[in-house]
Amino acid sequence: PDKVLAGTLNAPDVVNIYRSTDGAVTWSASGGGMIPNISISAVAVDPKDPNLILAGDGGYGYMYRSRDGGATWTELTNFKALLSESATVGELYAVEESGMTAFYASTRYEGVFRSPNGGDVWQQLDTGLQCEARRVREGVWFKDALYAGTHAGLYRMLKSNPTWEFVPA
């Protein structure tokens, strides 16, 4: 509970992520291994291993992984290769599924991606998302469905069916 990470978004500083180890009393730059001047729009911590953290860039689509609690970072080039030129990371979400951690990355223009292994492999979850619905701002599991807030409204993907469906108001 004393470790806190905060990403910067469109900041005029070369540092893009800060780390506190004393409950946010003091902060230090923690972007070692990251490209300077990017916008960290999302950070997700593995609920089973607090040393495993992913951080996503909201400007260019870079994805980074830390295995030491956010002290140092390594780019996950396999993630950026999955995105179109204008796609970026909007939000990251980590959840325990069947005893393992899965990371979900919502993106601008590419829908949602899922990694069952800390970012080594990603599966695109975009079936049923069209046009503005592919611009996902937030994703969260609730009961047996993954919900996504998109630019076209709320969508749901049931655990039993990997196809997104619009949720009417």
C-alpha cells in the first residue's frame, strides 16, 4: 500500500511516470527504459504479483512492463506491432481469472486486447465492435461479462461468447 505509480499525460517534462515508495509523500522519476516525453495513460498492477506492472502510452501506443515494482521498464514491442499507426492505449485493467492474472488493454481504434501472461502474448477482442465502438475508453469485468465504455456507448462481451454486443440504455 505504500507503493504508488503515477503516469503523466501530455506533460512538458521528459519523465513520464513517477514512483513513490512511502505512500505518496515523496516521488521520484521512474521511467528508466521508457521513451522520454510520452503520455502514460494507463497503469495496471498484477493482483497476484505487485512487482509485475504494465504501463500504456496514450499518444503512440507503446506498452511497457516492469518486473520490479515500477523501478525499471521494458518496452513490449509485440503490443505496438498489433496496433494501427494512429491507435493508442486508453486504459489497462488487471484481473484474476481462474487463478491466473489477465491484463486487458483498451485502445483507440483497435478495441480491446487481452494478455494471459503479463504482456508476452496479446489476443485482440474486437468482434462486434464497429466504427466508433472500436474507440474503447474503459473496460471492467462484472459478474460473467466484460463491459467496455466506447465512443459509441456501452458494450458487453459475455464470458461464454467472445462477441461484443451493444447494451441499450
